Amino acid sequence: MNTKNDSYWSALADDIRFFRKGVISLEAMKNKYPDLDIGKGYSHWYNYEEAMYIVIPRECPFSDALELAFSTDHESKDQNVVEIRGWIFPYQKEWEQLPEIGELEKICAEKRDVNFRCSIYGDEVELRDCIKWGDRGDSDGYGMEDDTWLLARINKKGEWVRPFQIEK
């Protein structure tokens, strides 16, 4: 597939579901979508035959990216597991309104896209990027500080449940 239109992204979402069910292999996914960042993932649970990761690219339209994210959500009879290694989210002007902590200052100055970690929690996808690592402290934890994150949550309808904010 050369043209990345809505049907391309929809087919990819379907193929992710087929991979989870064991109908299509990782190699077939990589061959069918050679220009996407798809690779061998790691299964943290022993009952999966295969695991893969995918990075949702910047050019993927928002609604299609949401469909891709939710297509990775585990179901009880899945044979394989898929994780979203990242969602490359285009720069958002609203980030400039947040306190410029750590990496966020550079992101805003350069108007840089962010490769968010993604997690599915029921009907929501969480986008999370560490903008400042906390101090690890010494061996007994003294002096330990939390990491600082840029994060947001979006529901399946594409509504911002939790707009971008900073959290420790």
C-alpha cells in the first residue's frame, strides 16, 4: 500500500487485530508496512506466542491514530500481544502555556513533535512523556525525587478527558 489514506490506516488497525488473533505474522506485518516502525516486541506474559510493537507516525490523522491505539487493546483469546512503542504527536501550541520544566522548554523553543508512550486504560488512551528525570537518591532512597511527565488522556470518541498537563 503506497497511499496513506483513511483506508490504509483502517487496514493497519484491522491487521493489528489479526496479528493479536494469530492470523497474520510479525514478518507479514513488517513486509506489508515497510515504512512504519514495526518490530519484535517482548511478551511479559508467558501465554503469548508472539509480540510486536508499533510506533504511530506523525502523519497518521488523529482519529486514525486513536483507532490504531485501541486496536492494540488485549482481548481474552488473543494469541499475540501488541504494544504501542510510541505515538509521535505533532507539536501543540498549548504546551507553551504549561510551566517550561526540563525538556518541555526545548520542545517549545524548537516546536518539536513528541514521541509519547501510550497506555490503554479501558476506554482511554494515555499519552505520557518524561520531560524531567527525578534524582534517584542514594542507596536507601534518601533524596529521591519523582520524574516529571507531560501527559494527557483521550477517550475512544476522541475527546480530551485530561488535556495536556504536567504531573510528578
